[in-house]
Amino acid sequence: MTADVGAQMRKGVVEYCVLGLLAREPMYGWQLADALTGAGLIASIGTLYPLLGRLRDNGWVSTFDQPSESGPVRRYYRLTEVGVDQLERFRAQWAPFARVVTGIVGEGRP
């Protein structure tokens, strides 16, 4: 049986990608889903909402509602201070981790 390596890698980093997007600006679910599906990080918007619920339960994001000019009220997500701290911890570990992995599995001979 062959494992989907890409799916496993995405699963490990997608929550931090959400935090990274929210560090730029508060976003509503559809915006997040569009960015993440466009990047190939999630399959559909249906996989995003359980993740956002976990991030909220962890205290990493909070929500607020804002009227929309083109429809119903939208629920926006933004980083909390705890979320900012988690993102900073991830950023500090990501580059060294990626260098080590690239050094091991990179362009060398199999």
C-alpha cells in the first residue's frame, strides 16, 4: 500500500498556513478556503471548518461577524496573541527543519 506523502505533509502544516494567512489580515472562511485550495493545501472548504474550529478551541484564532455588501453577515477569523506566538514558534522551527530534510532527501543519489 502506497501512502500519499503529499497529503501527510499538507496535514502537518495546513494549520500554520492558516495562521500565516490570518497574520496578514482577518479573513472569512471562503477567503481562507480559496487561498488554501488554490495552493493545493486543502481539498475543499468542507475540510477547512473543522480545522478552524480546532484553532478556535485552542485559542489561536477568534471570530467576529461583519456585514457584507454582497450578502449575509460574514464570520471573520483573526489571530489571537496565542496564535501569534504559535506562528512565531513554527516560523522559528520551519527553516532549520526544511534545511535538514532537504539535506537528507534533496538532490542526492537514491
